[in-house]
Amino acid sequence: MFFNVIFEPNQISTSFNTTYHMPVYARAIFGSFPTVQQVRVDHGEKFTTDIEEHPDLTVKRVKVVPFDEFELVSNSGGSRVEYENQKQPAEIMRQMQILREDEELCDVEFIVEGSVIRAHRYILAAASPYFKAMFSNRMVEMKKVTIELQDIPKESMETLINYIYTDKIAITITNVHQLIFTATIFQMDVIIAACQEYLTTKITSNNCLALHNFAETYNCTTLISSTDDFAADQFECIRRHTGFKSMSFLHLKRLLNRSDLNIREEEGVFESITYWIEADPADRLQYLPELFETMRLHLVAWDYLCDVIKPHRFIKENRECRDIISSALFDAMQSQTSRKRTPQKDNNFETTQEYSASTMSDSILSLTTTFPVLNSLSPAPTKIRKSVAGIIFCAGGRGTAGGPFSSVEAYDWRKNQWFPVPDMMSKRRHVGVVSAQGNLYAIGGHDGESHLATAEAFRPSTNQWKRIASMKTARRGIAVASIGSAIFAVGGLDDRTCYRTVERYDIDSDEWSEVADMESQRGGVGVAVLNKHLFAIGGNDGTSSLDTCEKYDPLVDKWKSIAKMQCRRAGSGVCVLDGYLYAIGGFDDNAPLATCERYDADINKWQALANMSSPRGGVGVAALGGKVYAIGGHDGSRYLNTVECYDPTSNCWRAVADIQECRAGAGVAWANVRVHQLGRLPSHCDSGCAPSGGAYCV
């Protein structure tokens, strides 16, 4: 082993001579600047140092410290150096453990299940508030040498005492419950936290509810949260488990109230409520109204409401439940006469259509964040189930390498994560993307070699893309939106011109036709539908970015100018949320923008909103769950994979999960698609496994 010989200066001596019989490093300290004499001698040889060789050094004493066990800490005084032996606490505890094992200097012994466990009072008191109170608060045990502990398992007692001395513990599936029990008594929070973390990794659909009950018994808040999260994620499995009948009312209500409850259809919530009540109707019928209020009735199929819920004996005999249904129906009718909640899919992709009344949600689309709008008039709770809130798709675009993408990503709101879906058939940047009648459409763009007139449709039920009819004009920087069974392709540009032309695609006939031109040429335009009108926002006319906007009335096939934006924007993201039209980011000529604004059609006026955290030109925008999402883009120096969402209630942006590719000029659209329809929903029911100058376009 190498050692340091530390010479500490003073004003007493001017020379020093000593001998060591071991290998050493000699370290001489001159003021606050130590130097190292790297002198090695073999075991048994003499090592001599003469301070007279260093006239600036005076010596008070010599200290020998193992070379690898100290850390030099120099203070600002310049003449004082402190050494900290970082291994000393561990070494002291190691020696204390040896003393305990040899039963030396032990001053307390515990009788646990007939066995004797010896220890040192001060060590235990320092590690556990329980033992500190026992030995210092005039308790009867304070002066006892032998203390008998009742109801403490011997194995967990020994394990925790060993942990106190060694800082090591083995947590297993066989001892974890006893460890939590004993650590709770001893108030050893670190052990309780470690056990909860361990159990969190062992949650399955078979033990989830039992673990939750155990966690509540010992107030293990982390484990309670983990089991609740698992139960919400795997609710389809949990509600079919035999332990579901034994859930407490409060636990069930809390679970059903969660917006992230992962259930395929809201009808399953009603089935779960009645299944639970039927296990003990005499006691549990009193809870029916509170549980029934957790349902999102606006998500229930009309036939199911009329044929199953209303005639159910539990509902027929409960006036409060009947009133809840009546209130939901009344609000549905009210919503159809509310201007701000017009009977349409109030977002930037899908709009007014005739209602078949096959589902209740069809008649109150604007009540729900599925489409995605919150309505203050609807019965509580109005929050959407995240599992049925729909998905944001981000398709194509281009990134750092410059070439266009064919890849597509989808956003799972419930898990706050993006995941890949099948690639488009063609690479497409500056592509128009829209959701209509259950399918996702990708139209136009540029494939890296030429402008595209081609289009394709993605069917979630088959997870496949297929070709559809091509537009009459190839173009990029195009914007698309749908009204009923028609898709409108607006503006765009190629290498020669920016377009004012608009084409209409009939989904049923798979044919394109031309409609009235816009008043202005608009490449990189943004488009959305509000109040049965198509709005074209900004863009570039081939010379500069535009602040002008116009709207199209499909009934009269005519465009009309509306109020100008506060900023010129091309390549901005546009969507509709809660009756307002949002314009996000974009370029003012070549300068990317972080600014945002929204349009109120009632007063024909734009209002500035909070800026995004980053400028985003060529950004994709969609509305989901009552918020606006800004996806990717270009900040003037690099392509972005960051995503942020805007909350209208707080006028604030916050970061959410990044997309997997840096993208600008991607097509972004919300679609009324469930995650499980894309084949992503994992099933753990069987396995029991735990579930993580010209137009400027970049």
C-alpha cells in the first residue's frame, strides 16, 4: 500500500528527519500549494526525507494517511489544508458490525420470538426515531438491558438491524411485506420507500387489487399510486378479476373518475358498476348515484343508453340516476343551439356533418374533448376518457438530412408518448394531412425529386395505406380540411408559382373537382373549418409572407376576406378549438415565429396569445383534449422534435413528449381513432406482466 507523508508547516522547526518501514509517497506542503515527492521504497527499507532541502517549508508534525483514503480540501486561508477521509464512516460502521457479531460492547438485547438480538443503543437511536424515543424519552425501556418486543417478526428484525450496521438489505418477494410492517413500526422511511419501489415492479393484473389494499393498510402512498395507475391502464383485465367485487367504494369511485381510465367503450364503466353492486346490493345500492356520475354519458352509444341503461332495474328504481340521464340529454339538445359549440367536430380537421343519432356522441360532438372540445354545459364529469380521446398523427416532413420522410408517428395522450405506425406509400414533405370518416388522408407534397399530385388514405382498422385518386395539380405547402364527405385541398406552391386554386375531393366517388379560387395566392397556407366555413390563413404569395385571411362558404362556392392577423405567417399551424381558430408559429418571410394568435369569428378579430417556448416555422398543429399541440418545426437553425401544448384556460405552453424524428413541414391531424385499433394496446390479462423572398418552406 502507498501512504502519504503529510508535512504541516509552522514556525518552530527548520529541519526534519524520519524513517518509515513501508512503501510511501512523501507529500510536502509549501503554503497552500502541495507538491508530491514520488518516492517508493520496498517493504523493510528505510525512507528518509530532509526538510532542509526545502527552505520555504517549516514543519510542526508528520502524519501518515493511506494514499487512497483522503481528499484534499484547500481553504481560502492559503496556509491550511484539510483532509477528509471519506471512507471513515463506512469503516467505523464495519467495525461496529464486527463488535456486534462478536457481542462486544453491546448494551441492549432484544428478545424477538424467543431469540436474542444484541446491538448498541446509540447506533439504533441514530438510525430509527422509534429506538431514539425508546432510549431517550424516559420510557420504561430506557434503562433496560433486555427488552422483549411483541408482534415483531424475528427475520425482519434481524434484517433491519443488519441494514442499520451495513447499509445493505436484500428485499425479496417473501420478506417484503414483513419488512414494510416492521419498518413502519421503526419509522425507517428509506426502507419503506425501497420496498414500495420493489413491489411496484411486481404488480400484475392478478395481484394489483390485493397490493392496493396492503398499501392502504400501511399508508404506502407511492405503492397506492402505482397500483392505481396499473389498474387504470389495465382496467379491462382488472374489472374481470374476482378481486374486483371486493374493492371498496372509494377505491372504485376514484378509479372510475380517472380521465386516463383505459377502457375501450364507456359502456364498460356501466357494466363494472352493476357488476360491483350485484356482489352485495343490500349494502352497495346506496353508492349507485355517485358511481353513475363517474360515467361520461356523452360517450355512450344511443342504443345502449336506451336499451340497456335506462331500463336496468338499478336505474329505474333510482331517481338520482334518472335525473343524471335527463340532464345529459337536455345538455345535448342545448349544445346544438349554442354558437360556440356548433354541431360539428370542432377541430382543425373534421367539421359539420349530418347526424345519424346512432350514438349519443354523434348528437353532441362539440360536448366532448373527443373531437376535442370541453363543454361547461355538459353534466359532470365532462372530462374525456383519454383512451377514447383520439390520436394525433404526424406524417412525413423532412429533417436534418434534408430528404423527405414517409414515416408516420401517432401520439398516445394517455401515456404521453409517440409511437410509429405504418409508413406512407410515398415520401412527402409539406404534405396536407386530414382525418375524415374514420380514415387519415395524406395529399400532395414533395418526394425529394418532384411535386406530388398523388394522395393516399390510411385505414386504422387494417393498419394499411392505399392509393386514392390524384389531384389535378401537383403541389407542396398545401393545406387540407374536411367538411362532411368532402376534403378540400387549398393553395400550395411548386417551383414556378404559388397557387390560389382549390380542389374538392369526394370521398364516396373518389374524384377531385375544382371549386372557386381564393382571392390571394397562398403557398404554405394554413386551413381549418369553423362554423361550416373553410378558413385560409396566411401563407406566401411568392413575394412575401401574408397576414391576410379569407373564408369559403361551400354553399355558395365563394371566398370572402376576413380580419388580418397581427403577424404575417407562412408555414404556420392552424386548428380550431372551442369555437376559436388558432394560428401558431410559422415564418415571417425567412424568420421563424414563436408568436401565436386566435380568431373570434363573432367579432371578426384576432387576439395575441402567449408565445411558444421556441420559434417554429413549418410547425404541425392539432387540438386534443381541450389543448393545442405544436409539433416539430424549424427554429431558424435546426429541425425540432420537441412538442408543446397550449392550455387556453391558463394561456400557457408546456412541454410534452418529443416526437421520435426531428420534423418540419409534416402533416399533422387529429383523428377519432383508439390506440387499441392500431394494434398497440398490450394485453396483460394472461401474462400478468407489468405494463412505457419566394414562398419559404423548410
